[in-house]
Amino acid sequence: RLIELWPAANFEAPPECYLHPVNLDANPPYDAISYCWGHPSEKLPIQANGSPIRIPSNLSDALRYLRSPTEVRVLWADALCINQGDDKERGHQVAQMGRIFWQADKVHAWLG
């Protein structure tokens, strides 16, 4: 999956995005985000595909800083792009992370 991060002129607005499946063999353009998940209790709400979900606060902060005020931005971040509730998918995707980061147009290291 990749994230289409919707633009927002207001920095404080919670991130909104659309997640869609992609085939990495098609070389889709995207940026990847590397960040520390932080403590499991430190999660903030965002909208993904029209539904509220909670993501690590560090990722929420990174999305706020990386989103454009006017254009959709395409990103990959593990907490959103990997189904964390599916052990089989998570195992497969974690094995693909080297390729995911290697193929990214840019990699952003979010240090907070």
C-alpha cells in the first residue's frame, strides 16, 4: 500500500489520507518515511480512507511536516502501509522493506 496524503493549509489539522495497494514492480513514485514508533500508548487520530484510525504520534508529526498545503503527496510508512493486524502480511512486508526504501524517490528520516 501507499499513502496519498491530502494537502492541508492548517498545520494543526489531523492528517487525512487514502491508502491504496500498489505493485512495486510498476515502480510507482513515492517517498518513504523512517521514524521511531515511540511508546504504544502515544497514538494520535487521523483519517484513512474516510475512517478514523490511530497511528504513532511520531508518524502523525512527520505527516504534518511532510504534507503539502496544496498538493497530494505519495508516501510509504510502515504503520499505515502494512496491515499491522495480519501477521502473515506483516512478515512478508517487513521482508520487503529493503526494496521499499531502495525504490523510494526520497527517504525521510524523522527524528522529531
